[in-house]
Amino acid sequence: MDLARSAIMAMKTINYQDARALMQPGDVIAFGGRAPFSMLTKFMTRSNVSHVGVILQTRVVEDDSGRFFNQIIESTELNGFTGVQINRFSDRLNYEGDIWWLPLCPELRASRFNQNRFYDFLFNQAKVRKQFDLSQALMSAFDIFDSIKGPGFNERDYSRFFCSELVAAAFEEAGLSGTVNASEVTPIDLCRWRIYTDHYYLLKGDGEPEISRFNSSCPSEWNCA
């Protein structure tokens, strides 16, 4: 990425009240937590991001006003379950840590994002209550031998999901990313995929934590081949 384009891409700060109506299905939410596993994830991936989810929207049935709820689907430990689940995004603002909103690129959304397939894939994972995949989450961050598919390399396996694997797999199913090995995509990897608008937004955080190399890498770098 050249310096001019890097300067264009920047983090802005926004509160959720202003962001709520602007969010769309497929927008990524990134988290930077302070719990032990979150700190380990940030250390292993050398980033401020420890977790990701993705926005869904549900409209109020039999209501002509157009009211909707922003929901988030993620694989996480919450509400007595550790795995794929859907929650009101406004409830997740109680998260102890930083929260960023990464809007999808409008051109890609219009040309390559099959929202029906995106929804169907994710709802199916939540319906069967896929559990969190701890071992693959840890190995995805260990990349030293990935070029030769050595120790730490994850073969694609969707029997369980860790957070960024779930979102990356949904983007592949929706036609947004092309073919990828979602089981090797870490939270910071997903934030670096070149699929977003030039700006991303800090919704909650102390100071101004940034996402390094945001929107800079082609998803094809995570191809299964």
C-alpha cells in the first residue's frame, strides 16, 4: 500500500447512537479484550484485536415503521454457552475492552455479496449451536510453518468455529472473498482483508487504539491451496 492511500485510510470515533442506523449486514465488529485469553490472542497475533463478530439485522414483524434491531453473530463464551450465538449488538456494548466497527466496501457489497447465502450460512451454524473451537483458534495464530502445512497449520474444518473462522467462512459462502481457508484466519487477519471502506470507527475504547494494517491484504492470501 502506498503512503497516500495509507493516509486516506484512518480510524474515526463515533458513538453507537450515531452509528446504529448506518450499520448494515456483513459489517464486521472487532473487539480488543482484557481477559486472559484475549490478551494471549493479542500477544500471539501482535495486534490490538482479540475477537470479531459480524452484524445481522432483524426487522420488527408486522410493523410498517421499518424498525430493526442490529444483531451480532459470533463464536464466543456468553450467556452460559461457548460457541456460535446471536445477540443484540447494543447489549455487547457492555464488553470490557475496545470495540471497532468496520463497514464493508459498498462496491463489493453491491457486486459480490450474496446476502441470502450469508444469512443462511450463519443462521444454520447458530441453529445447530456449533461450539467454539479452541484448538484451531490457537493454531491459527501460529504461522511459522504454514507455508509447508507443518505444525500449527489448520486444515479447513467447520465442525466447530472460532470467531474469525466463522465470519471468514460466511464471507466465502456469500461470494465476497473468493475461496479461502477460513480455519487459518485470525481476528486481525480478517480486519486486514481488503474488503472495507477506507475508514473504520472506534465505538468504545480508552484513548485511540488502532487496527494495524487495516484493509491492506487480499483475502486470496488465505487460499486453501
